[in-house]
Amino acid sequence: MTDVLYRGQDSQPEGYEDRVIVDAGRPSPIDWVRSRRAERETRREEVAHSRLYRRIGTLIGHLGDEWHVLDLRELGGSERSGFLAVGPGGVFAVTVKDHGRSRVAFAGDVVQIDGKRPRYVEEARLEARAVSEALSRSAGVSIPVMPVLAFAGTGKISFYGVPKGCLVTAYHELPRVLNARGHRLAAGTVDKVFALAMHPTTWYEAGYDGLAEDYRWYPDGEEVGTDKRGHSE
């Protein structure tokens, strides 16, 4: 069958509308373009994820043995990006953005790159909030998670006002920034949060279960410092 049938008046009975008949076995030009775009986007995501794995490996080497770094995409599903860092300085959801050589300008929550204003700060906050809710649900107590935006490009980062409640840094400075947060969590608490993050049920809607008990109590019966409910009783 030809892609397009003749439209001339001599080829159709009188009163019929002109019409184009496309071979049903072939995708339309619009569908073809959409599929090509989807393939390119998938390849781009795979390359970015592979690059993230390499960066995580480098980061672990610079942070030290007291820190645990986990890929959020592997833990919480393909819709997540970035990674989770748990250590003495706290719990951090790190969103990595590669801006290449472009200049990045911050004015509070507003980010400007090449004349565009991507919602990077809001994205990082939503990621951290989702991680905090998942960990807190399994632990039975509130586990705060700090959002972090780490830029992996070589372009300059300028600040005319920093966003509130969100750390912003060049990626190569990330180990220094995280270690500068001090020692807010004991080693036992770090291990317990890490164990929660590694547990499959943490990332799915589930009720309070035995995981919370494992998190709340040390082997000797002492309460974990982040157990707010324990202090009020």
C-alpha cells in the first residue's frame, strides 16, 4: 500500500472528502520523533547514572569510614535522583546537577543558568522531604534530612543570597562541606539510619513495625538521641 493515496477529483467519487491514508504498519512522523526523543532521553539518563556511580565511589574515598553513601535511585525507585549521605554531620539528600561551563547564579531560592530558572532548590527540598518521610515512617521517630545541591560543572557559582535550609556547593567541595557539619550523630545512630535506608520496606508505604524498635534502642537499653518521643515520656 502506498503511504499517500491520490487526492485528485478524478480518483474519488463526487461528494467524498479529500483524505490521506497512511500505512498502518508504519509509525507516523510525530510518533517517530517522539520515540527518538524518548530513546535519547533514556540514554542520557543512563549516562548520567553511570557518572553518578563514579562520583559516589570518589566521594566515599574522600568522606572517610564514618560515612555511608547510598544511591537513591537503587533504593527508592527510578524516579529518584542523587544519593543519600549518612554520617557524623547528619543525614543528607544530595542532588547533583551538571551545569558544564555555564555560570550559576543564586538569589535566594532562585537559580539562573543560561537565562533559564530551573527549580533546582525546590527539587532538592522535595527529594529530602521524601527521604525524611520514608526514614521517619520506618523508625517511628522524626529523622531530619538536609537537602544538598551539588554542581558538578566547571562554571562559576555566584551567590546574591543563599537558599534557606538547603546547602549549595561545587561537587568537588562536597566532602569538605559535609565534614564541616561537625559531629551531630553518634556512630551507633549513623549505623542504624544506614540500616534503615538499606531495608527494602523503608521505601514503600508501610506501617510501624519492628524496624522502629531496632532503631530506637541501643543493645544496653539506652535511648537513641533522636528519639523525641522517648524524651517526652
